[in-house]
Amino acid sequence: MRSGWLAALSLLVSAGVGASSGGVAHAGDNDLVLNRLTLVQNDGTGTPVSVVGQNLEFRALVSELGVVLAPRLLAPSDTLGFSGFQFSADVGYTSVSSDESWWRALESSPDPGAMTGVDHGGGTMSTLGLFVRKGMWFPVPSVEVGAGFVHLMDSSMWAAQTYAKIGLHEGYHDLPLPSLAVRGAASRLMGSNQLDLTVASLDVSISKQLGIGGTWALSPYGGWNMLFIIPRSEVLDATPHIDSLEPGNEDDANLNFVFKDQDNVLRQRIFVGTKMQYYVFELTLEAAFALAGSSVDDRSGADTDCALMSTTTSCDSPDQAGAQSTFSMSLGLDF
């Protein structure tokens, strides 16, 4: 029975990854084309002579994408115990501001040149994840570690994730006292040749396990989470329609560029959920709400009044990302 559930979960993840990639030779709808977030300046003959990456839009894009690929929560405060082990698969749906100009950097954008007024894709992005979690014995309060990956559907991108959780107070299920835990996690983007993205996470949660009929365990939980999104641009070709190897185009390579390194993007999430367990089978449902972005890439002494259309080489870039919600479901086995 257990091996059958493991096989089913593995098949679910494999099928989702295969269906979304559609073959390694083709870009998916959610793959990135970051060179669209630029202003290319031409000479009098229409020949490109300079390019400026729009840091303001870049910051908003990575802020919202960082929430989509942020470390998973999907667990109550109680750890699994030093002998506990869990294998799970999950799906998540996260809202994005698809009508904002920075999402024209999606491969699927119907109008890559549109700055405003166009839906550049769906209003949500879906992810599929696979995780293993293990309780550990250390001479400190209860500890749990875990690792896995999250795949962004309809793209070649995925994120490797890991975490460690410390149960500061847990196990008093017969008393009206909640469990309390802190957790640190990290998510690292893979599969993109345009963006280097790391998301660190720190959260505090409380939960309470309730027995139902002597057979079910219900563990509602909630908490607060801080995300530290660290983006770095790879070298980008601002004029992909021009072949720099053709005679006469030798100077085109000089238009390759990178977005300026951004200060860390900070986002806060509030989350609630519940874990339901029967024997070794578990189902976890969760809703998370990320507050709108408010951090600023501060360039000392620069003009702070940066409009979306301006060249943002030397301007401060406040995070324009909107509030985002994520709804997730996890199916797994607890041993």
C-alpha cells in the first residue's frame, strides 16, 4: 500500500514536469525574456547605439516571481519527531499582476512591446513540488529538516529548496497550549539562463493538534513569514534580432547588458492552514497572503522620482509589486 502511494506521488510530479516542459527545445509560456525590459536608443538611421535596463520593472518582476518560487510552508509547528519521516507532493497557485508592464518579459506575452494596458498572461502561476522531511535528534529543542524542489509549470524553471525548523514548544496536545516553531529556509532558481534568483525565508508559526474520533488528527496552524529575495541578472542580448557574427554587425555585441544589482527585495507573508492526517496519510491545505512590495533599491544621491518610462540607470527603484495570494495543497505519507 505504501509503495503504491509513493509511486502515485512520483508519477504525479513526473507527469506535471513533462507536460509543462513540452520538450527541452521549446520555451514555455512562463519562461523569461528579460531583454524586453529595456529602452534601446537608436541613431538617426534606426541603428541601436545604446541600451538601458529598466531597473524599476526588473525589481517588480523578481519580487512577484520570488513569491511564486518562495520556500514552501505547508506544515504545522509540530516537528515530525526524531524518528519521523515524510514524503509529499504539492501544488500551488499564486496570483501575479499580469496586467503590469513588467510581465511583458514572459515568453507568452501577446504584446512584448506594450508597457501598460495588456494582460501579459494568466493572473496566476502554478507550481508543482516534491519534498522529503525528516525529524532529527540534537541536544536542542525538536528539530526537523527538509529538502525538495518546486517546478514552475509551463516553463523550464524550477527551484531547489531546503529548510530547518526548530520546535520551541510542542507536544502538549492534551493541554490548551499551542505549539510554537521557527523555521529558516532557502530557495534557489534553476533552469534560467537570464536570471540568478535566491529567496531566503524566516517564519514563526503556531499550531494545535486536535484528535477527531480517535482516528483523525487535525492540526490548524498560522504564522508570519519574511522573504529576502536576492536577484542577479545574467548577461542579456538587447538586440536578439541582430546577428553580431554577420559582417557589419560586429559592434552589436557591445549592446549586451546586465541589470544593475538590486538591494534585497523584502516581502512579508501571512499564512494559515491545516494538516489532516489519518494513519500515515496526510492532506495539508494552506492559504498565504503576501503584502504589496515596499522595499527600495536605494542609489545614494540619485533622483528618487523614477517613472516606469524613465531610464533607471541612476534612479532609486521602489518595489511596485502588488499583493499576492497563494493557495496550496499537499498530499503525503508520514511514517
